[in-house]
Amino acid sequence: MKVTLENIDLKYGDTYAVKGVNAEIEDGHSLVLLGKSGCGKTSTMRCIAGLETPVRGRITIGDQVVFDSEKNINIPSHKRNVGMVFQSYAVWPHRTIFENVAFPLQMKNLGKKEITDRVDEALHLVGLDGFQKRGASLLSGGQMQRVALARSLVMRPSVLLLDEPLSNLDARLRDRLRIELRALQQKLNLTCVYVTHDQGEALALADRIALMQNGKLAQVGSPGDIYENPASASIADFLGVTNIFPVLKNGHPGTYKMAEHRLELTTVDYTLDGDAIKACIRPEDVIVSGQRPDADSNNWAGEVSVASYQGSNVRYLIELDGGPAIEALVSRRDGPPAGKGNRVWVTASPSDIQILPAEVA
């Protein structure tokens, strides 16, 4: 079911937690609200759920206006037909899996057969067939999160809201459940709003990402758009770009000079100017070689200060001669790894260097 947010403002006291948020989530799509702690992403989702009351704006779920500040409409949370999965599992340990999942249906006074059928269906969807009689205290963290998800799905919600549901799980389990959640959302054609501070999670789960900063939407787009074309250096930094250097426009066409060092950068985009621009280079786009490369530009000599073996890759921190330290992420298949203290050459293609404003205007 389609969800629309129009000019949403939310205040806590005199402070805006959410300011001027406009978003549209198409029916069957997944929108991920991404950002640092305190940026307003959970507050925005709680407005959709009816757990927070904005001071201004309008929220529509399907054809129903559930909130409108001008018309004094505010549909209670329990009448919005939204399911919510929280970071904490909120599973009753003294009850069975069946009793945990059946609870919201029992509150609606549904018949025993319908409750049983819907609980069995929900547990099947989350991969907990045969767990109906098991005590919740015997479950792992991943299984308890599945129970919490089943308890929301059993209500057959129009919209499913998920507030960092995987953050308490270990890394491998998080990776697996991401794929399962995405597969389930697509299988059910379910409209989802997912809150996270993990950019990898956002990329894996979203049809669209809304990146929030200071209570506002800083950039909205597909995962590919957000990753490949961040709107500012601060967004690039949040998305994992570790090589970010203040630069100034140079007199030579196509080149920038590092503001704090004597090195120059050649780029394919030479349009930005001013004191608040930065060059951004992804570590995976940095080439490391033991010999001087043939490339005409962006070749810098340096010394390896850190070499960290990471299985399929080696991550380097290289102190450039007369310049800053730069990070490189190099596949181990590209040759024998360099060690601490080795002299190397670093290269970055002009097309891989983005010149961005420090912040979104």
C-alpha cells in the first residue's frame, strides 16, 4: 500500500527532530531511512506508525489520510493497520512461540481455527515451521527476531515498519537475515519502511534510500544512485569513502590542488569552485603498485604505514610523499601484498575522483 509524507515537522519541546520531510513509498516497495543516531529517522517512522504526533504535515496510507494537521485528523496507531518490528525483540520468554505470535489476533477475538491457520502461515514465512510449542526462552537471538517479525506479519499489515531489527545480531546472522528479509518483502509485495544506520544494510534492503541529516532528507534515490553519486562529502563519508581531502580549484584546466598539501588531482569534472569543496576517492578505486605506473596523472609515491590482511582483500594506509595518508583496498589476487615500510606508487583514475560540496545546501 502506498505511503505519502507531506511536509512533516516533529518537535520535542523547542527542538525540531524532523523538519520538512516529504517522501513517497510506492506500493510494494521498500524505503530505507538511513542516517546517524539522532538524525530523525526513527522519529519519522514513528510518525507513520502514529506513535508520534507531528506539529505539521500530512500522512496518507493507501487512500486513507491518517494524519493531517490542518484538518485535525490523527488516526490512532492501532487503527492504521501497520506492523512494527523493534530493535528489541519484545518476545515473552515465558510463553510459547505460538502464544507470542497469536497474541495480537487473540486481542481481536478471532476464532481459534483462524488464529491457528494465520500463526502457522506466519511462522512458515519466517522459517519457523514446527516451532509452535517451543518456549521462547529456548530461542537464539535470530530466532526471537523471526518471532517478532511473524507477530507483525500475522496481522497482515498494509505497511511493515522495521526499526533496526538486526542490530543486536552477530555479523554473519545479520548478513543472512538481510537476504531473507528482502526476499520475504518481495515475495509478499509488502510496503516497508526500514530504519538503519548501517549503509550495507540499506543497500541490501532498499528500493529507495532516504538519507537523513539533522532531521531533514539530505538525499533520496536508488541504492545505486546514493552509492555512486553522493550529494556531498559528508554523505560520501557516511557511506564509507575514507579518502576525503579539502581541495581548491587550480589554474590548470581539470586539476585541483589539495588545500593542506602540495599535491594536485586531475578529475573529469571541473565545475565546482569555492572554499568548501572536497575530493572523494573510494579505497577500492585506489591502485597500489611497486613500480611507477604509466598513467599521466594522479600518480603519487608513498610508504605503507599499515597493511591489514582481510581475506579476499588487503587494506593499506599509505603516507604519500608531501601529501596526506590515503587508504587503498586491494584484492589479494592483484599480486603479493606489500608490507609495512615498503615504498609503493598510488594511482587514482580521474574518473574515480569526485569533487563534492562539503554539505548539501
